[in-house]
Amino acid sequence: MHSDFAFRFVLLVLVIIDLSMPVYFRRKAAAATARPLGGHSCRFFMTERLLTIACYCGIVAYVLDPRLMVWSQVALPTGVHAVGAAVASLALIGLFWAFRHLGHNLLPDTPSANRALVTTGPYRKVRHPLYGAWVVLLTGYSLITSSWAVAITGLAAIAIVVRRTAAEEEGLHARFGDAYRDYATRTGRFLPRLRRR
């Protein structure tokens, strides 16, 4: 069982940044549009949220004391934990980049008059860079903790997000019409498109 304090400390810092970033950008978006923060109406949201909480509970338990997660530990070389820390750090940079370009469009209840089709920054190549970065982040967390429980709850939450994107894209197509259809043909959903359709 890997219990090196340095990796636990790095993981704690990464999780604090990870959980603080959406709060910061949502508040900034709300302030820019002079509106209170609203709720999320997606039917998949609660299940995804519960799975995400379960995943992060496993991560926090590992940070507090790796023995709390020994039941789900997988023996991995120490180098894999370092790779996980690097992967998670890069994912946080990607999240920051995507949040920054999304701006006030981050809030799901932004009035239609204020909505814009974001095609700058990572959105030039990918329609859902936040979700893609989140997948990479959870992969990094799974490697650091070497916990199959963290990996499985993270994957389950990601699966719901992937399913939810189809509904989100229908809404974006209804709102932006041909502009969104053209945008979708030249971008990938989670990864850059290798060839244009």
C-alpha cells in the first residue's frame, strides 16, 4: 500500500484547486450577469453528483489515511503515482482554460439573449473540453490513490456525463441552429477531431 505523505499532500492541493475552480468561475459568471446562482435542471445531474461525491469521499479518505482505502487498493509502482500527479495537474490547467473561455455561459440558466456559442480557446477544437479535462483529472486521481473504488465511481459519473452531453447538444442545436451544426462538424465531442466530416 502506497502511503507516502508527499503524494497525499499533492493530492490534497489538487483537490482543493479542483473544487474551488468551478465555484470561483460560477460566482464570476453570476456577478458579470448580475444574477443569483441558479440550479441545474438536468435529470442526470443528481445521480452524477452522488457518484462524484462517492469518488471524492474515497479521495479524501486516502488523503486523511490511506489505510481507510486499503480494501480497494491496487498495487502500483511508485512511479505511477507520480504520473497520476502530473496528469491531474495538466487536467487542472485544461479545466482552468476551458472555464475561462466559457465565461458567463457556464451558468445553465443564462438568459438566451446573453448566451453565445463559445468557439475560442479549447472550444476551437473540442465541444466539451470541461468534461474531457475532468476525465483526465479523475484518471490522475485514480493513479495517485491506486484505488479501484475511486476509479469505478469516477468512471460511473463520467458515463452519466457522456450520456448527458447528447441532451446538451440537442439544446445547443435548438438554440444556435446551423451555427452549432457547422461547429459540430469541425470539432470533436471530447477530443479534437482528426478529420473533418
